[in-house]
Amino acid sequence: MLDIRRLQVLLAIVEEGSVTGAAAALGYTPSAISQQLLRLEREVGQPLLDRHARGMTPTDAGVVLATHARKILRHLAAAEADLAEVAGVRRGSVTLGTFPTVGSSFLPLAVRRYRELYPNISLTISSGREDNLVRMLEDGTVAMSLLWDYEWQRIDNDELVLTELFTDPTVLLVGANHRLARRRTVRMSDLTSEPWIIRAGGHPVVEVLDRSAVAAGFTPTIAFQANDYQEAQAMVSVGLGIALAPRTATVNQHPDVRVVSLGDTAPSRRVLVAHRQGRVRGAAELALHDVLVETALTYT
């Protein structure tokens, strides 16, 4: 049977690119790292790394074994987290992951209610990108996390149990003096000649715009790429263009921006709470899950 610590060494070398980097990451000496690597290569009967002047790269066998090592170490970390829960190490505390738009809108309402009901439970919240939130769920860094998805890209992860909390509609942002500012509802087909402000860096709302525009029969003209929704609102407020956003992103609304419904002409996203399949769930975690579900019922 392969040695877990040697698998950890291999993974560290692959991720850090060198024995020296792996030694620093694991707190070992470079000599100890090299010895463990040689023993692992003898165990598997073939080279796992190609040595060259600038470091090391994995062989085909090294890639395969490092991929399995990553999964094994993640599961071990999760097992340790579950054992800690059983032993009562985390009794009276719970960890939660979230993402910015929900963290600034829906989540504070749930946190307030949770603290009212359970003032002695310690609640720790981490905000991040969805891929990082999923990793934290898988390795036990957070007990559960808020996530989101669209109909064309549902979360497909057998390790996660998902509970839908609410639907977050896509809305239109226009300036206070825009011709549509006083409308309650518009359709994407009303917007064919408008300049658009989008999120930079391949943000999911860009795909929402592209899909909605195609369905409405036009190609959007991009006037500005914003780094966040506050910057997007600022540019909308001065008439540079209009923008799409999830409704949860409009809680901190710019005074010179109006939010208009798009009805069913732009896709909505699901907001979910997830926990790892098979996780031993403590009372504090179960109580938070219930509060999130109850808050969602009144939020929409």
C-alpha cells in the first residue's frame, strides 16, 4: 500500500515545481523530500518526475498519482474534520462559505436571525469565488456554503448535497434619466440599440447578456468593462450604458441608477446552500441550515 506522507510529498513537488519549494511548503528539509520521493518511485516501480535545470515536471505516471493523491489528501482532511465534530472540538461553532453578491444582501438577514436564536454559537464566514468555495466544502474548511448556478451550467458534483434557497432574477440597470427609467418591466428586445456595460474577466453575467441578446435577436455593443457591480452602477449612472445584474447585486443601489425588471426575457440563477455528502453535521450547522432556508422563504 502506498504511503500517505510520500503521496503528500509528490503532490507538493508537482504543485511547487521543485524539491526546495515542496520542502518549504511541508516544513521538511530538501534532503528528506528527495529521500521520500526516491522511496515512492521504488514503490511504484517507475519514475514519477523528470528532473531538469529549472525544477521538476511530472511524468505521465506522476500526473496520474498526483491526481489521486490530491483526492486522497482532501478526503483525509474531511475525515479529520468529521472526527473533530464527533469529538466535540467544534461544538458551539460553525463555518460557512459565501460569495459577494449574496454576502451583501441575503446573508446578513440570515446571520442576524441566527445570532438572535443562538447567541452563544460562534459563526465564521469566508467569502470567495465559487471554485474556491467548492474546494473548501470538499476538504472540510467550511461546513457548508452558499453557491449559485444557471440552467445551462448546473452544479454537477456527486460529493455535494444541494438545497435550493431562492431564485435570483436578472434585472436591468439604467440611469435615472434614461428613457426606460420609469418603466416597471422591459423586454430584452426593447434594448437592441443600447450600449452595454459588462463585468470584465469573463464574468458569468456576460454569458447571461450574450444568451439573452441572441434570444432577442441582437448583438450587444459593449461600452465599458467594469471590475465590480459598484463600478458598473457608477458608469450606468452617468449614462455611459446600461447593464445586467443579479437582483442580489443591487441592494447597495447607486442613487442615480434605476432597477427595472426584465420579466422572463433574461435567465435567473439559483442560489443554493451546499454541504458535503456524508458529512457528520453538528447541531450548530443544522440550525444554521434551517435559518438559511427560513430566511429565504421571506426574502423572495
